[in-house]
Amino acid sequence: MKVTIKKIAEVAGVSRGTVDRALNHRKGVNVKVAERIIKIAEELGYQPDLAAKGLVAKRYTPKKIGILLYSEGNPFFEEVLRGIYDALEELKVFQIEGTIKVTKGFSVKEQLNKLEEFRREGIDGLVLTPVYSELVADKLKVMKREGIETVTINTDVDEADRMAYVGCDYIKSGNIAAGLLGLMNTGGKERIAAVLGSQMVFAHAQRLKGIIDTLRSDYPNIKVTDIIEHNDDEEVSYQMLKGLLQEDSGITGICFAAGGIEGGIRAIKELGMGRKLRVITYDMIDAVKENLGEDIISATVCQEPYKQGYQGVDILGKYLLTKKYPSENCLYTQVYIATKYSL
């Protein structure tokens, strides 16, 4: 069996990007780590694919990938970015490099401006978290006609003619959160506040739909009566949720359907409502870990952020090398439940 960089990375306990840098004697790897990686490669009988490298040098011109995320201020995207950086490291040997741009919030105008910037910079492909807008979809179609293929990650957009989507099945993840709320219910009527970034984001809107539809069909005694949209701003989440809980004592549970967790939990604690509300969140950021341990959060629903970033860039990179589309145009990441006992 051929020994691959992936296999060496698994044995060495490092990323594939680190293995690639060590084997090609590039900067950025601790000397002792590099020596250990090279020794492992020799012991496993690794043979570099010189033919592939020669093919790159002779046939391929350098390629540029544009990466656009609405990630500023959202800790969830730290793992997405780690996956992106690892994939880009592995593509360097093929003379493929990436430029990352980020925005805060979900402004259609700002995203269109960034897309136009990438277009003028002459990118060969695009990875992005799109704002759910017909204008954005139309822009992506124009870029495709100009030869710029798109892979969407974390969230999708209709009618964009993108090459692939890598991310969560958001209806399913909404079903799961609603199911958790239902399983914790003792049979009485409950009112839930849903906290999310913006319904202008397809992922957030789909997840909210999954929550509401499942509660309506399976747990009609539990209703989402309030929706807070914080535009990925922790301070806005804090102010809005604190105001709601001060005005309305009938809220029995909070579902943080997308972001705003740190600010929202701060409001809950300041009002002395920790452990009094049923709280469901998404993902495993530091604020979630801390409050799972304190029993403020009952459970969280996770969606493999690293895989979203890594596979999104990897799929596009392989296309730029081979001009072959992926076998599937929709790759769902695993959705799973974590509690304090998962920590």
C-alpha cells in the first residue's frame, strides 16, 4: 500500500500541512518535530510523488483562491479557519495560494463589495459563507461565467450555481435541538426564545425552521414565541436577551441557534436565571464548554467546523488542478449532541 502524507500525519500526530512543510524543508516547523516526521516517513517507506511535482512545474500556472467569511467576532469560525489554513498549506506544493477576507455581520452590500474585490484581483476560485440574497447568488453566477468556480461552506444560497456545499444539514440540526427541548419537557406548556445571527443567513433560517416545525409537529406544548437577531454581535445579544427576560417572566427556555452565546449567557447569569432556564446551544466554543460544566447549558449540537473549512478548500484546490468536479455537490458534516459529560 502506498504511504501517503495523510498516513505520516496520523502516525506523527500532526497536520498534513506540517508534514508537507517538513518533507519539503520549508519554514514553520520546529526542528525536532521536522526530524521526527522525516524519520517516520523513512521508516514507513514514503516515496514523494515526484511525477506530480514535475507535472505542476511544467503544466500548471500558479492559482489563487479567494476565501470570504462573515467570521469577524464569531469564535465558531476559529476551527473553520484552522481547517482552511491546513488545506492551503497542503496546496502550496501545487502553487495554489489563498487570500482570506472577513466581514462582520451579514451585509449584502459589503459581501458584494468583497466579491468584486476578489474578481478584480483575478482569483481562479472562491470559497465563501454566502449571505442569503438573490443579489449574491446573481454575482456568483456572473463569476462562474467568467471561469471562477465557487464552493460554499457552513451555509448555502439558492440558485448560485455553486460547485459544491460543505456544511451542516441545518433542518436536521434544528430537528435535534427541538427534540432535546421536547425530551426535557415534563408535559407542561413552555415558551422558548430563539437567539440567532440573522434570518438573512440561509443556515440560520433553515435551523430555525427545523426547530419550529419539529416543536409544532411533535411537541405542540412548546412554542418559539420570541426571536432575537443579533447580527453576530455579542453585546447586542446580551442587551436584547437581557431586555426580553426582564420584561417577560414566562420564558422557560433559550435556544441559541447561531452565535451570540457569550453575550446571552452573561445576561442570563446577571439576572440570576442560570439553571432556571433550559438552554440549548450549538457548537463547542469556549463559552459553551465553560457553561456546560456549570450546568447553565444543558446540551449543545455540534457540526464539525474544521471539516467545513478543510474540505471546502480541498475540493476547490483539486478542481483547479484536475478540472474535475467532485462526485457529490453537497457534503454534509456530522451533527452530534454533546453534554458536560462529553468534555
